[in-house]
Amino acid sequence: MPDKCLLILLDGLGDRSIEAFGWQTPLQAARTPHLDRLAEEGASGLYHSGAMGQALSSENAHFLMFGFDSKDFPGRGPLEALGVGISLGPNDVAVLTHFARVHESEDRLILDRGEPTASTEEAEALFAAVSQFEVDGISIRLERTKGLSGILVMEGNVSPFITDTDPIREGSPLAALHPWREHADDPAAQRTAAALRAYLIWAHHRLKTHPVNQARQSRGMLPIEGLVTQRAGRLKAIPNFREQNGLRGLSISSGIIYWGLSAFLGLDCLRDRDTGDPAEDLARRLTKARESFDHYDFIHVHTKAPDEAGHSRDPLAKKAVIEALDEGLGRVLGPLREEPGLLLIVTADHSTPSCGTLIHSGEPVPLTICGSGVRRDGVNRFDEINAATGALGCVRGKELMYLILNYLDRAKLGGLMDTPVDQAYWPGDYEPFRLR
């Protein structure tokens, strides 16, 4: 039976039917002989990390996929902070932010451009201009992560239960800041929303007269006069990946959010940056995974390429990326199939439509599991439609981790309690019985 798991995660792989492809998805239309071979040699199904139709972000989907409960999710803000090494105190609140082009209209700020461009020198100057602020006993500092994106760290008697200001849709007004409804009477949430509102107003007025924007306007360029915020959060104390699942875990990935999630969950992390060649990037990461199996029971290999292609709103580009990833998989599939005791899983975290207006969508994604003892079904194509006919059915949330433990012969029989905590794996991390 398998004794180690390789999870190949093709981020944002799922899609919608595209007229140009004869109402097939980009994955259906793509030529993927190596993914199809895995589907033929294993069991297939559909996967959704939440509820059907629910559009989830990558970090939320991964959190559930790794066997954790949504109530324990800390928010994206602190995860990105961990990913870039920003220091956070146990009570600090971290909020994602980025500079935006806005204009005033009837006492409101309207989002003109959510992702403006600026030189490195311009970005550094803008960040420096609004990097520190204090009001009502709450201090706010702005830390740059990349480009015009950053993280606001709020210290004091603060709360993460505040709404976003980023409407995401250009031409829409920024959203007002409020405590969440269930925290409406919480003084900390009220003060946090008020403090962040005061900071954003102060930053807007500073940016309007900043020399960078004056210089941009003199060159006929539009100014960058606002900040938008979203996904506030605070770190939490939860079991780490080893304690939760009984497996020694490694993530091989390229993005800040996955590095931060690994740090939060106690997964070892190999930071492998993208080169612009999806096939080479995936083949390299899979090779590094093979070289690491002596030290890990579970390895997560991630590529963001399908998700980024979906966000381009170009179905042809997404199809080309999928075919490139299949080619990269093919470079190392032979050695992987010869790896003794390997459970090989290919899936995605969510669907990213290459048409329409949604950022992510709520359709399930294909899932294939290959390994000794895994039932084989009649599916021979890896895509959203063929997978739906497979033996796995529709797998949701932390059920994926239960399946992994099951196929690794680590699933605990219901009702057994070899530890004070009802762990999902067997044998548990139990204390030996002693005679004295």
C-alpha cells in the first residue's frame, strides 16, 4: 500500500464552457495525454473544497483541503504577512491593501483603476508617504510586499472583524468600513473600523498633493491617489499540519500566500519561484518532490499558471498553459510512476473562469487519485465532465485529507480514542502505558 502522498495542485484549473471550444472548457479542449493517462490508471471524481457553487479564494480552499475547519482560518492578511516575513504580534490585525486610482464624486471615492502601474521609485515614495499613522490609541504601519501592494499592520485594542473597502469592480464607489454584524456592538471592532477609515482619508489627502502624483500629471499620466483594503485577519493558535493529520508535510510553491500558509500550518516550505515557463517550473518542482520523499509523507506541489491564465480572460491562453503543464508532467511521470509506495493525486483548489466577470467561480474541479489499492474506474480523460462519472463521486472539503489517510492506511477507525484528542489518523500520537 502507499506510504507517501504527492498532491499536484493545478491552481484555478476548472473553468466554464467556452463557445470557441464548441462549448467545452479549456481543459476539455486541451490535449493532455499525461493527465489522461493518470485518469485511466486511477479513480476520478469532482472536488470542491467548500459548498457547490461557492467561489473560494486559493488560501481558503487550501486550508480546507489540508484538513482544517473554516472557523480556524486566520484571514489572508496575516498569511501574506507571514509569507514575506512581516512581524506580527499575537493581537495585531493585518489587512491587505494596495494603491489605486480613485476620484472624488459627491463625497465618495470612486475606483478608477484597481491595479495601476508605477515605477519602483514611484512606488517606494508613495509607500513612504503613508507608512505611519496613529489615532485613538491605534497605530497603523504600511509594509510593502510587491509593486503597489502591501499589508497594513494595526496595533492596539483592535479587531479583525471589519469589512473591506475594495469594491474590486472599477467604476464603483469604495465600500464603507463597518464591524461585521455579529461584532457590531464590539468596541474594538468599532474603533478599528473608525481608525482605518481615518487612515484612508488621511492617506488620500496626502497622496493628492504628493510630488510623485504632481510629476505624473505633468507627464500626462493619471495620479494614484488612494488605498483600498480587504481581508483583515489575526493569527490564531491551532494544531499544526503534523498534529492535525499525522503526516510530515512539505509545500513546493512560488507564491507569497502559500509560503505564509505553510508557515502558519507548520508545513516545511520550498520556495520555488516561477520562471515564465510553466512546463519547466512544474517539472522542476516535481523533481524536487521526488528528491524529498525520504523526509516527508505528504508533498504539495503547486503551480499558479492556470489561475493566472484564467484571470487574463483569454481561454486560448488558458488552454495553452494547461497543455504546457501536461508536457511538464510528462517529463517526470515515468520516474514518478516507478516511485515505490506513492499515492499520486492531481486536482485544483477552485475554478477560475476565463470568461465573465467573476474572480473565481463555484464549479467543482476534476480529481484523480492513483496508487496501489485505489479502485480503478472507466474514466480515461482528465477534465471536469469525464471526472464526474468516476468512482470517487463528489469529494468536498476535508474529505480529501480523509481519503489520503485512508489510502495511506492511516485512517482511524471511528470510535477509537488512543489520544485525548480525537485525531483523524491511526496510530495516534499516544502516550505509552507505563507500569511505574
